[in-house]
Amino acid sequence: MLEKGKISPHQFTIMVASFIVGGSILYVPSGLIHSAKQDAWLANILAVGLGLLLVLLFNTLGSRFPTMNLAEYSEKIFGKPLGKIISLLYFTYFFLSTANFVRQIGDFVIIQILPDTPILAIHFLFIIIIIMGVRYGLEPFSRAFEIFFPFILLLFIIFIISIFPMFQFQQLQPILGNGMKPVIGTAIKSLGTPYLQLVLFLMVFPAVNQTTIAKKSFMLGTVIGGSVLSLVTMVSILCLGTYFSESQQFVSYVLALKINIGGIWQRIEAVMAFIWFTTTYIKITLYFYASVLCMGQILKLKEFKCLTFPLGFITLILSLIVNKNIVESDQQAEWWTAFSLPFGLFIPLLLLVVGMVRKKR
């Protein structure tokens, strides 16, 4: 295994929870509300349940090969030629996702914070710190984020308390007014971001120093991250209503803009921006880490960090062309679950079944 560092189950939990929240806390609620209206929070809870079933699959697969990552046991199960093809497919998936989320960062900054700044400059600065995180290694990176996580949690609690006076509980009515069909359809549609993406942690799973506890940590991180998304979705409906929420690209950021308690405590959108930037950073860094590690495994390198700068430069170029604007990003979200389904469900399920059959033989 190319990664020599080890992380604790606690750090693994924080990684999973932050990965789910990152890139989703701003975008996901409005999409859910558009599809399921006032029942979007129920759809999110159902999506968490379906996500836990996916995590159960990933845990089962990862625990069968506790010292190998996804790229390594793909070759072990299917042989080198076919295994390398599968690894190359996963590299493509992780690499495209890296560029896609870098583009989301750029779009958010130029729309909401620095409209006159060239998007290339934003992407360049962000990719530099991503490369730094990967080059330091998984262990130092996870320890650093373990320090930041309590502050993020505290800021999120402050955010929820601050918007409590805006709650209008009648906005949630009628519950299941359109039946369960929209709720189920929305839950399935929302699996692409972020639950099918959790397959990435099969590249990190062997780095956890206690495999048995790692499975529980994976589950716990999914519950925590999913609960945060469910809470933000519900709060958006309670404060803004369905019509206004579904029309906002960054609905949780808009919520923070509207906070005004006594004319003193107001405009704390920087709190939401900090939460999103920090959690999205860990998400993109993990995607880039998985890309580099996967390619290092394909090329049979002794050390994978030499790939960070060339792949980082390609990511910079790709992030500028993967989507031309925020409208294309929204269109991409419509088919992202279908795109992620083979990587997050079908291939892991196939690996597990074939691995079990080969072991019996």
C-alpha cells in the first residue's frame, strides 16, 4: 500500500461527516425542496437511510481486504488487466469530481463574494492548498482537521440558534401533502450527492488503525453528516418557505444573510461561508488524494506524491472547462446520480460478489 500514514476511527468519523456536508450544505437543500417541496426534509432523512445501506456495502467490502485499498483489491479479484481498467475508471471519476468541486468553489466566490476576481485566480489558490494537503499526507491532514472540527460544529450551532426566531412551523404543512412518491423519488435522486460518492473512502479505509471500529465510524460519520443536511433543509423551509428556497442557488447562505436579531446580531453569512469552505476543502482534498493514490497504484509507483503537481495542473485546466457557468452546474446535478451509480453501487457490489465466490472456490 502506497499510503503509510494511519488515522484514528475518530478522525475517520470527522472526515466522513465533513465530506458529506462539504459541497452539499449550500447546494443540496434547494434541489431537494424543488422536487419534494415542504417534504424535502423527509426525503433527506430517507436518503440518509439509503446512504447507510451503501455504507454497509462499503464496510463489508473494505473489511474483507483491510490492508488494501479499492485499486489494490480490484486487481486481486479480477486480475491485473481488468483490475487496472476498473482502477482507471475510478481515477477518472475521482479526478472529474475534483475539478467539478473546484469549479463550484470558484462559482460561489465570484457570484457571492468577489465578483470582479478572475475565476482562474481563485482556482489556482485553492488547488495550491489542496496539493499542500495531499503532499503532507493523510495523517497530518486528518489531525489538522480534527482541530478545526469543534470550531465548525460550534459555528453551526450558533447559526441554528441565530435563525430560530425566523421559524414558521406552518411552512412544513401539509406533511406528505403529495404522498410518498415525490419523497421517495427525491431521496433516490439525491443519492448521487453525497452518498454514492462515499465509495471514495474505500481508498482511505485501510489507513484507519482499527478496522472493526472503522466500520462503526463510517456509519456514525454518515449519520452526522446526513443529519446536518436534513436539519439545514428543514430550517430553509421553516424560515424561507418552499417557493423562495427552491429559487435560491445557495439557500443556506441566503439564510445567514437574513439573520437580524435586534439590529445588533446580523449579516453572519461569513459563518456559513467558513463552514462551507472548510468542509468543501476536505472533500476536494480527499478526492484529489484518491485520484493521486489511484494513479500511483495503476503505475506501480513507490511513492505517489510526485504526481501531485502534474495532476494539480491538469485539475486547474479541467476545472475551467468542466462547466462554463453555474447554469451548467445545475444541469449536471440532474444526471449526477446516474453517473455515480456504477461507481458507488454496481462495481463495489460486483467486487464483493466475485470476491466471495472466488474465496469459496
